[in-house]
Amino acid sequence: MSQIRRQSIISSVMVYFGFSLGFLNTYLFTRDGGFTKEQYGLTGMFVAVASMMFSFANIGMTSYIYKFYPYYNDNLDKKRNDILSWALLVSLVGFCIVAISGVYLKGIIIRKFGQNSPELIQYYYWVFPFGLGLTLFSILESYAWQLKKSVLTTFLREVQFRLFTTILIILFFAGLLTKFDVFIKVYSFTYLAIALILMMYLFAKGYIHLTFTASIVSKRFFKKILTLVTFVYGGTLVFAISQVFDTFVIASVVKDGLAQVAVYSLAQNIASLIQAPQRGIIASSLAALSQAWKDKDLPRIARIYKQSSINQLIFAVAIFSLIWLNFSDGVFTFHMQKGYIDARWVFFFIGLMRIIDMGTGVNAQIIATSTKWKFEFFTGVILLMLTLPLNYILTKYYYGIMGPPIANLFAFSVYNAIRYWFLQKRYGLQPFTKQTVYTIFLGIACFYTCYFLFDKIHGFTGMFSRSTVFILLYATGTILLQLSSDVLPVWNTLLKKIGIKKEA
């Protein structure tokens, strides 16, 4: 657990640094006198469309790497390990099929998005290199996670990608990128850039030996690999569609589609701060879970499950509370464009969804690396069946931009409840303890204390006061209540680093 804890903490720190860059980028995109809402909304659509492209193109190769890497690693030397070679080849073939389909279906895209989101049609083909870069990076990232290089991949995805965006924004404001047309075209190659960096690193360190001669492991497990890929691919595909369908619905059916996507993207980007530890914990846990299932070490899986749940919940409750306390002041204090205040309640529902998702721990990863990975497909289908109709109906006929966050909160609550029930029923695994309840009540108590103390104070003074007092109260409560066994070791290490506590 110490290795998982260490990598999770380092990855989380990098993620938060990356999110601080992302917050800066979001501010620069949304402030007065900068980009239009439509232009910012277009970058959000690039991410959504690229995510969809990757979901279709990867053909289950990420899950193939997660599940079978321990078998390849234990039975083959590095030069005969062909797992990455097949994963890259299959994904590239998958992307070629996606690209050809995209060209063929452009007429349908124009009919669906041309009226409310014409900018998407204008730059339609520039999404393709963005999607290719995301596909290549994600495959290499999955492989690097198994090599326990999650810190590097977290840096590239969370920091370097956003740093490239920051540089482009600065060049745009400085007049070196004279038009948005140039900006968006250069932006479309940012994922390809970080994929190239990761590939060069893996080659330089001798981790990549491309070979297309089928190894004994590939031959032996071919039928199992094919079955895994078929089911998991279907499950991850429907899950991915449910993740980005909200953005597509807003761009398609809401008036001034990309402008509304910009508001929604702001709420999503801010809410993604809540997820920062999740990415690091998943990255550092996957290899351990794969090995634990191979070794039939159920107690280790149970420990990872519980610790991932409480650690993520502690962070999620804290970040959600801090953002909700300061959201309105942040919009007005930083002079963001008129209309972005509408993102406040969108964030509220997305934030609650993130808390539920994180509080249930690494349930998806536990199922995906187990022998019952087919269940992930069936839960994905249920999620899709809930998400698609609810998003469309609530957005088009009832709540407009508020439809997707309400629909997704309900759908993801049901989705996680089913996975919770399955792991408890099948393996006797469940993530919750009394500390789960303590964390929720601590967050509520700290929130309302700060809200009532500083309700009449606004601007930077109010934001600083609320945030400082909340952090002090919440951190103190977390330590005194011993909410997580990982908290005290980290706290003691911090005290030693700053010289308050001596080494034993």
C-alpha cells in the first residue's frame, strides 16, 4: 500500500498543479476581452469529439493491457513481449475506420449541429488529429501504468497538455497567433505532441520493443483476449458515450449551442478539480489490482477498495465545499464574461455526481481486472439506457442546460449503486466504514460554519477568509477523527520535512 500511497500522492499533487494551469486557461478563455463563448465552447467540443473517437478506435486495447500485462511480463522477456505492439496496431486500425466513418457521416453532422454550432462544422476535420493524439497517448499511458510510470503519464496528461494550451493562449493574446483560426489548428496537435514525448521516453528507457510475431502468451490466451476485448470494448464504449453525450445534446438542441457548451464546459472544468485524486489513485492502483487478482489476494483488493474510497471522499467533499462556497464571488471577482454565472448550479449537480463516483472507490477498476469483467459491459449498457433518453428529454423539453447535470446525477447514482451491490454480493467487498459518515458530516459542518461566518464578505477578502477557515477546520477534523490511515503518515512526513517533528 505504501507504493500506491506514494504514487497516488505524487500524482495527485501533479494533477492539482495541472488543474491550476487548467483553471488559469479557463479564466483566460472566459474573461472579458478574450475569447468568445463560441470559441471556448469549440475547444470543449474538440475534447468531447476526440474522447468519442478514442472510445471507438481503441477497440478495448486499454483493458487488454490492464488485464493481461502481468501474464506477458511473467512469461516473456522484454524483446518478445508483444502486448504493446498489438495494442497500438489494433488501435491505429480502429482509428482509420473511425476517420473514414467521420468523413462519410459529415452530412449528418452538418444537419445535427450546423444551425446551433456552425463553428464545429467549420473546423470539423481538425478534430481528427486531436482524436488520433488522444488515442495514441491513452494506449501508451495504459502500458506505462503497468510499468509503474503513473507519475510521468499524469504529468504529461494533466500538466504538459495544459501547459501547451497555456502557451497557445499567451501567443494568441500577444498577437503572435493572429487569428483564432491559427490557434485552433495548432491546438488540434497538442495530444499528438504529448503522445510523441511519452513514446520517445519509453523507447529511450528500453520499455518498448515492437514485434508482431505472436508470442506464446498471445496464442495461449487469444480466445480469452478476444472475449475480454469484445465485452469490455462494448462496456467502455457505452460508458464513454454516456460521458460526452451531454455536451453533444447541448450543442445540437440548445439555441446558441456552442455558447451554452462554453457555460457547461466551465462547470465541468471546475468540477473536474474534485476528480484530481481519482486519476492518480486509479493510475497507481491498476497494476496492484491486476497482480492481486492473479495472485487471488482478496484481502489486498479489499484494502485498496476501502482506502481508495475514503481517500477520494475526503478530497471530493473538501474541494466541492470550497468551490461551492466561492463560486459566485469567483465569477464576479475575476471579471468573467456575462452569463458564466449560469454555470453555478450546473457545477452543483456535476459536483454531487463526482462525490458519489469517487466515494464508491475504484469499483470499476476492480471489476475490470477481475474474472467477472463482463459485468462492466452490462452496467455500461444500463448507464447508457438511463443517460441518453434522460439527457435528451430534460435538455430539449424541460431544463435546457440544466438537463444534463440532473440526468447524469441520477444515472451515475444508479450505476454506482449496481456496481456496489455486485462487489458486495459476489466477493463480500464494500468500501464504506464509519469514517465515510464522519467525512460527510464533517464537510457539511465546516461548510455551513464558513458560510454563515463570511456570508456578508465578498471579493478576494471573502474568498480568502472562507477558504482559509474551511481548510483549517476540515484538516483538523480529518486528523483528529483519523478518517484515513493514509492521513497520519502523510501528516507526520510533512512535519518532519518542515522540521517540526524529528525523525524517529
